[in-house]
Amino acid sequence: MSTPPDRASGPEDTLSIRPGVPPGLRLMEALGLAALGALQTLSYVHTWAWWLPVLTLAVLVWRLDGSAPRRAALWGWSYGTGWLLGGVWWLFISMHNYGGLPAPLAALAVLALAAALSLYLAAAAALYAHLRRATLWGDAALFAALFLLAEWARGVLFTGFPWVVLGYSQVDAPLAVLAPWLGVYGLGAVLAWAAAMLAGMARVRPGERPTVVALVVVLLTLPGVAGPWNFTGGSGGLTVALLQTNVQQDEKFSAERLPETLAWVARELQAAEADLVVTPETAVPLLPYQLADVAPGYWDALVAHFKTAGGAALVGVPLGDFERGYTNSAVGMSAAGAGYRYDKQHLVPFGEFIPPGFRWFTEMMNIPLGDFNRGVPAAPSFPVGKQRVAPNICYEDLFGEELALRFRHPDQAPTVLANISNIAWFGDTVAIAQHRHISRFRALELQRPMIRATNTGATVAINHRGKVLAELQPGTRGVLTARVEGRVGSTPFAWWASRYGLWPLVVLAVLLVLGLSGRVARRGEASDTALPPGAAP
């Protein structure tokens, strides 16, 4: 495919409005791109719309082509801000409904978060506009590499916030079969490459455009036709009972509701006929020694039951004391007693720790925020019969590279993943479905079943192919009983991420950007003498 000469970027290297372009038009363009960014978040809830991010991102890349870097930064920032607002607007509920923050301030806080996190995409867009000038293939590869770096920065730096990372939209798409190879960030780069190829059709001859479209369609669909790779084998079945307590966040510590909730949890834990019973995060919201005032003998009775009756349980409970600090934890109970303990390692900023300089903000809300201690990375699994169950708490399952650390040693690697969560903070919103799909993607990446016990949803059993085996209706109280098959073996993603984290993808993207940058520089030097006087390079 040949590519005609690029349009000169002209004097648009500042944010000044070009002659004849009404100022309102630039604002409308920015708002339009923000709307496209918000629109593509539908694919994180309705996974039949997996193709939507490719189309909306293609419009962004098309707009970046021919834009100067500073203008491109505005387009990327606008798209990213809409993307984050469309994906995490429900944070407003936790701050306003439960935190008591005035509605305007809560809305402003969500907007500020989305705007700040979108600076990564703004930087990637500016670099793309500065470096592009090569062929269709080169520009597409450049955008994919820069997009990957932007998503990685958002998902890792400053503890990271990888919610609605692009790859999560593909959990039911043909490209999902690449998850155990590339992980969620690698899959996002593939989507970005496809979007850039579509956007670049404006720069190829009309007769070549059907070929580009066909190539993109084949890329996005052929992996699904080929079918999934099987990197793991079965290690036996495990019957699980997953509790969904359905306690509204403002009732969690209510004097009227708490005793009844504790009694229900204890009754279902002891009545379940399953190999493993799992409760949601902080299903027992008090420290064990605090239970004496509310339910004397409660904790000791649970431990005694599983020591004598068989089976095992994972119970979400805070642990610690004033001197040693506190942890958000899960305690494993079995015939061996309550000797297993998992402490949450990846804490939520503003929820489980307060970032330096932001205590003034948290003090504006009526939320019992505090600084929890972190657990250890790559924590050992909880043995249940022949299975090794690896707990993770709340949004820890957004960090596939951290879960992969537990696969470094195959003889100790988990055979089953268990997520315990409480996202009642965000009400009956799309946050439930989004988290459900994130857990499904982790199952795809690592080819392990994922069981989820949550407060208000989504309580599900997911197999190693990312398919939902059974699910409770969100917003109801109940117990989900299911049978999952444990798995042994390692996916390519689990192998390289357990040893090197996300650095292989990052280094590859950086090398690609540097290589294409050198090519652009050489092209620019070769064409300097051919430029007419006054033309912009």
C-alpha cells in the first residue's frame, strides 16, 4: 500500500484558533470526542458491543491525523475524560449518598479524577501527532505503542486505576482468546492498532481501502474462529457456596441490622454443604474481639464448627489492633482451625489509605476512612482438599500482573481464584456488571476459575474460559452453590507476568516508539531541502 504525502500541520502548533474557524467549533469538537469516549464504555457492560471501542477510537485517531501536538493533546484529553466519566460516574454515589459530600463537590471530584487520569492519553496523543509522518502501518504501530504506554501509566502509577481499561471490553469478543497470551494491556494495544488502521484509510488510495477494512476485520474475528488455546489441565472439582449478604452501605453498622446480619452469616456458614463456603468482604464488619459486645462466642463457634464438621470457609473480616495497625482480611477456617489469613495487598486510595496531601478532602466526608496495613505480595493460597484457593479482595482483581505473581512456582500456583467484594458503596449501578466482566477477564488471562462472593453483586462462579456457570441476582440475599473445576498449568501471560510484571510490554512499546521516531527523523532530514519556503515540516 502506498501512502500519499501527509498534510502539513501548518501553524496549528498552538491552541490559537485558525482564521475562519469559530471558537465554538473547537469546543464542539472536544465535547463530541468526550461523548465518543463515554459511548464506548457501553461495551464494558453490554459485551455484544465489543466492536464499539474500535470505532470510537478510530474517530479519535482520524482527528489526531493532521493535528499539531498541542491540539492533539486536547483531543486525547477530551476523549479520555469522557471515557473515564462514562466508566466511573458511580463514584459520585459513594461520596455524596454515603459520604455526605455536597452534590456539586462530589460531581467536581469525579470530573477532576477523570480529567487528571486522562492526561496520560493526552500525552500519548501529542506524541503521536508529533512523530507520525510514516506509512499507514508505521502510524498504526506508533499509536498502538503509545496507547499501551498511556494505559499502563494509568493502571500502575500512583497505585494505579485500571478500571475500564480497553481490553476489558473484549471478554466476549473473538479477541478474548488472546487474553492468556497478551493480557488486558496487550489486547488493548491490538484494538488501538486496529482503530488506527481504520483511521488511516483516509490517507491511502480509494482502491486500497477495502483491503485495509478486510485486514482489520480478519484481525478482530479470526482468533475467535481458531478457538481458544488450552494451556491448563483439570485438577479436580470443588463445590462452593457463595454468600451474598445484601446489606446497604448505610446499614452496615446499624445497631438494628448488624446483629441480624451476623446471625444470617453464621447460620449459612454452618448450614452450607460444600467443600468451601465464602463470604463477602467484611461480611463480619467488626474485629473478632469486638464481637464479644454484639455476639458473644460468635467467632469461636465458627472456628469450632469447621474444625469438627469438615469443609472449609473464607470469611471476610478486618483484623488487627491500634498498636499493630489494621488489615482488610480473609480468614480461612478448616479442620486445621483458623490458621490461614490473607491480608489485602493493593489498597484503595481514599478508601483504605489517604494519599499524602489529601486528608483535607477525606475530612469533608462522613466515611470511616483510615490507613490500613498492606499484605504481602504473592501470598500463599488456602488449601482446600486437593485445591489451592487464592483469595483477592475487592478491586485487587483489576491487577492481573499482581495475581500472576502467585504463578511463579508451578507447584504452589493457585488452582482456583476467589474474589470477595463489597461495592455497595456504588449502589445498584453498572459498577456491578463492570466488576463481573473484570473477574471474567482474569479467568481468561490465567485460565483459572474465579468464584466471587459479594455483598450486593455480582456473586458468580466463573470457569477457566471466563464463562459464567452460575450467578445470583444482584441486590438480593442468598447463597449460590456451584461446582468449579480447579486447573493446573500456566498460560503464557502467567509465565511472563509472574517473572517480569508488565515490563515486557512496556519495553517493547518504548522500543517501537524509539524506532519509529528515528525513522521519522530520517524522513524529515531527507525532505528538508524539498520543502517550499515557509512550509511547516
